[in-house]
Amino acid sequence: MMKAFIGLIEALDLTLTNVRTVGTEILPLDRLTGRILSEDLISIVDSPSVNASLKDGYAVVSGDLSGAGAEHSITLQIVGMATAGKGAKESIGSGQAMRITTGAPLPDGADAVIAEEFCEETGDQVSCFNTAEPGRNILEKGSDIFKGDLVAKQGEKLHPSLLGLATTAGLKDAPVFRIPRVVVLATGDEIVAPGEPLPKGKLYASNMVEICSWLSMFGFSYKADIAPDMADDIRGLIGKYKNETDAIITSGGIWGSEKDLLKNILEEAGWKGIYHRVRIGPGKGIAFGLLEDKPVFCLPGGPPSNEMAFLQLALPGLMKMKGDNPSPFPVAMARLTMSVKKRDVSWTKFVHARIEKRESDYFVYPMKPKSRLQSMANKNALILIPEGCEELQEGDIVVVQLLS
């Protein structure tokens, strides 16, 4: 039986319990920034594969340069040259040196590299004006990563530096969780597509555009469409998209008036309703369920409620579906500059706000602009008034969700 008017914590738990990842795929490393690993990555090579020089200079036997300095040079015989990618066939012994470039394999017999700024080459000899203890300017075999080492764990988000390490480890691709395909369906006789003429009494589909923008920001693949309050049209769109997407988000048409057709249409299609109406303000009208095991998030039509229901419940569910952290926004503790309160202590309330940092402290300012849409557009944070709390006082240190 579908639950009604549940708390935010229970609704989030039910959401995350009922969604799952949507498979995996293997892609080249240069296409994986921001993707989530579905398996551990293991190095298949030692890197570097040999001891290599960190400097342009001369490979030497360290003991030969004992006592060398600015006032006392030591002269060695140059016996060849080692370059990156080629190395040298010759080895060196006491009294000898080999010209070497950065990245070149260290020749046999050498145990140090003296940088060229401490050397002066004359013909086939080099005068050295500094010491070089064993290991000086040498990158040892496997010092970046050894064969069999863990490169990254399952569930890690891949970033450019980590992908660079994976390449160094001998890998060319990696398995990641597939990104869910999402469809956003806006319903309502009053809704007009962006850019179309706007008749009196109509509204542009701002909810749809904002949801798609959030999806784009978090790397989701999506489609969007609009249907009037006609059962056949809504039914047709759901039938059209349910087989080519992994999750459905609807906007409007779920509260329960004579124009709110969506719930009945979904139930006719075999929807398993999990909850409807959550004790959050704004956003209470959200409904969530499964249609052929695919999540369907039915968001209320009012812009503040639509946005908050998406951010607090739909987006975390979608993040889990792509293997990512279901808490997409970081939180901070900030000093409240104005008291805020709510009517019912059994609800969770989110207040639009702007957060600023002064030296080492955060200060958060509740917003009271001229319109709800301006408030939505100009906020960069949300103040959380949790269940069981009626009021947060000016000067309190409070939990703030950071949106930017």
C-alpha cells in the first residue's frame, strides 16, 4: 500500500531502497571524466619499468664524487649517452660518466645522476662540482605504481589526474556504471514550450527547463516533452518513453484535483506506488513509484515545490542509479543572520538563502525577495529546519545545503 504524508528521512530511504544502477559499460579512459567505477582498477605494469633519470645530467658512480664541491671538482670520463626511450647499451664503472636525459633508463653500474648545472663538459670529459649520493635524481622502477597495485576502487569518481595514473598503470579503458536515461514530462493545459508565443493565461515550461538543467549539470542523459491535461496524451507519452528510458520525471498533475490525471494513468499502466506526499515544505506533493521496475518521480507543479522535491528526493535517487554519491550537495555550518521558523514541527522546511564567507566563518542570509521565482534564481544555499524544530534563532549555527 502506498504510504502518504511521510517524513523526509523515510521518503529518502524508500527512494534509495527502490532504485538501482542500470548496468555497466567499458569506455576509453579519455571519455571517463566524472564517471563512477563499477570495478576496482588494478595496474598491469610497473611504472616506470626501469630506474630512470629525473634530470638532464650525467649518470655516475656516487662514490666517485665524494668530496666534490665548488672549489674542488672531480673529472670523469664520458663513455656514451642515454636518452629517454632508448637508454644505452654501455655500462659505466668507477671514473666514468654517461650523458643522460630526463626519463632515460639508468645505465648499468650507475647509482646516481648529477644535474648538468653542476657539471662542465670538455671534450670527452666532464668536471663535476657537487656530490651525488646513491639514488640522487633517480626515479626508481615502480615508484609511481607497481604491477598489481590498486589504481582506484569500485565506486570512485574518475577525474583527470586519476585517469592519468590509470594510463601510467597500463590501462586503456575502464568499466563504469552506465548513466541512466531520463525523460522529463511536463503536464498541464497551461504549459507552453520555451520560445513559443505565450497566450493569455499560459505559462512557459520553466519547471521542465530547470529540471533538465540540473540533469545536465550532473551529467545525465535526458529527453523532455509536454502534454496537455488530456488522459490520452499523457498516456501516450508515458507509453512512448517508458521503454527507451531508465527513469521518468513528471511535472504537475499529481495532487488530486479533477485535472490531476497522472496518478490514475500510472496505476492503469501497472505502477507500483511507494509514497505520495511528504512532510517537506516546499515540495510536499511529490509521489514516487515503479513502473515496470523503472523509477517514476511525480513532482508537484508549483515551481518552488517542483524544485525542492526534485533536489531532495528525485536527484538523490538518480545519483544512486549512476553509482554516484546520493547526497549531491555538500553541507556547511553557518551563522544565521535572521531568525526563521515553520508552522508545524513535524515537517522539514527548506529556506532559500545566500551564504557568504567572512575570513574563516560562514554567514547565511535567509531570502525575502519580491517573487518566488526570483528567490529560486538568486539563492546559492538552503537552510534546513529539521523535523522537531520550530524555529532557528538569529546567531545560531545551522546546517546549510550548498547549491553552487
